Amino acid sequence: MHFTFRQLQIFEAVARLLSFSRASEELHLTQPAVSMQIKQLEDFVGMPLFEQMGKRIFLTHAGEELYQHARVIARQLKDAREALESLREGISGRLDIAIISTAKYFAPTLLSRFCVLYPAVQLKLSVSNRAGIVRQLHHNEVDLVIMGQPPQEMGVVMEPFARNAHIIVAPPTHPLAAEKTVEVADLAGEDFLLREKGSGTRQLLERFLLAHGVEIHPRMEMSSNETIKQATIAGMGIAFLSEHSVTLELETKRLKILPVVGLPIIRDWNLVHHRDKRLSPVARAFKAFLLEQAPHMLPVVGERGMIA
């Protein structure tokens, strides 16, 4: 087979957008030019790459297979371009970062400081739950990820950069909020406001309670820490959250840490990337920045919930 990088680039855009017209706009080509290049590529491959149903197009099995390789090649070309630009102009280019939703309470502070140090860098930030983060890692859609527990089902490189304390919070009016010490058994029968199934925070809570023989009573499942916080403040139940996500509510006394024996559970915040990922100069600069600066920039957590 003899096809060009340009044809592969055009195919990748059409396959990603599932639209000839949108791909032509993105690539600044006419739609007939895009269609002609796809036709030539299909002739080289010897199989159709797209099929049309009504006004919509879909990838064929051959198209799906080629698309997986085209995505990898497109990413490698982007990395090569950014590396060369960085050599010519210093640290510059685009950095794609994904963060777990809980990290949105401190990540902007770190990113802001990084942008001051490297003003030529363009950042793209996406916020997702654990399932979304794992999917982005698997498909090589991001350069770096900030998350708690990295996925075990794929090979990744992880670098811990800060402590992540998990605590149980309740409104100040909750009966257990007045206690100096709360045994884990005292949580039996309490209504918990939980993250969605598959959430790393929820898994951590379930393992903790199971180890103490306490059955969890879900009052409500939510995919947003903000919604959980507001529901807890409103007295709908108690919640198990990262201390980073409730710093303001604790300072303003809208929430209170329950002094549960065995808590807080201390984990690490990790900077993660796929083990086969070739980090660009920009990504390497951010990694070095985070590992050096984050311990000094982030508030110390975990002390307020400790039981002597």
C-alpha cells in the first residue's frame, strides 16, 4: 500500500468528526478535495473505509482498524512538531491535561503558576470522572493526567506529588458532629451521599467500611462533588470526600469533619501518563514543575481529621 501522511491526516479528521464537510473546514480544504483523497486512500487499501446511511456516514470494519493506527500516527506527528518547535523557540506548544473531578479544587492554582513561568504554552484542560480519565489514557487523548488511584488494568507511569486525605463530613447540626470520637460502628444506619459506582472515592469508602463490618446505606448517588456537598449541608446525609474538595466549607463551618477512628485515609495525588507515551518538552517541563512546586503550593491536609 502506498498512501501519504496527508491522506492519513484527512482520513483521521473525517473518521474523528464523521463528517466530510466538518473535516474540510478543519483542514481548510474543499469538500471535493477531501472526498477525492479518501477515495484514493480506499483504492490503495482495497476496501471501503466509510459507509453512508441516509445523510450520516459510519466507519467500516476496515475504517475502524485504520482509524486506530491513524490516531497514533497523528499524535506522534503532533509530538514531533511540538518537540521541534520547543527546540527552536524554547518551551512552547500545547499541553493536554485531564484531571479527575476532585482535583479541580487545586489544579487551577498549579496551572496558573505554570503558565506564568511558561507563557508560550497553550493549555487544554478537561475534567472527568474516573471512567472518563481511564478512557482518555487508553486512547492516548491526553499528555498527562492528575488523579488519585491510577488504573491497574493498563501500564502507566505515576509520580506522587501531594497527599490526598479522605474524610467523612456532616452538617454541624448532625448528632455525631458533637462527639469527640466516632467509632466506625456508629456509622451503621447512617445515610450516605455517594459518588457514582466506579468512582475511586466510593471504592475507598466501601473498602474501609467493609473492613470494619459496616454496611453502607446509600441515600443518594451523585456524579458531582459540588452536589454532594450542598446535599450534605442541607442535612440529607453524610459524605466521604477528599479534604481538598471541602476546604472552604470547613473554614466557614458549613460542614464539620466527623472524628471517625481510622480516618482520614491518606492517599497520594499522582501525575500519570501511559507507559508508552513519549512526553513532549512541554509535558516534561510540567512534570518537573509539578513534582518540585506542588508540595509547597498546596495546603497541608489530613491533620484536622486525625484522632489521637
